[in-house]
Amino acid sequence: MPGSLSGLELARQIALRHTTVKIVFMTSDSDETLSDAGPLDPDAIVLHKTYTKAILVAAISRALE
């Protein structure tokens, strides 16, 4: 993401203000790079680029459960 705010930090700020909002992370980074940005919630939904429509639908469905 451009600017000084990372996607992970933006998601954390949104989650603090809007506790019912579900977040799906999309990244081209490896799991190691993601962990360098800080720990993700164990239940975090992460899509690694590239993904299929079926994987996207499954992730959104999981977020809406």
C-alpha cells in the first residue's frame, strides 16, 4: 500500500473501530514476509495472489459466516 500505513495496520485500525467488519487479506508476499509485518490473528483469512474465483468465493463465504 502506498504511504506510511501498511495494509495490516489499516486492517487493525478498522477492526478496532468497526468490530463487526470482516477482513480478507490479499497479498503476493510470502508467509515469512507477512509475519515480519506483525502477527496475524490465527483466524485471519489470507488470499495469496494468484488465486482462482473458487478460492475467492470460499474466502468471502468464510468471512461472512
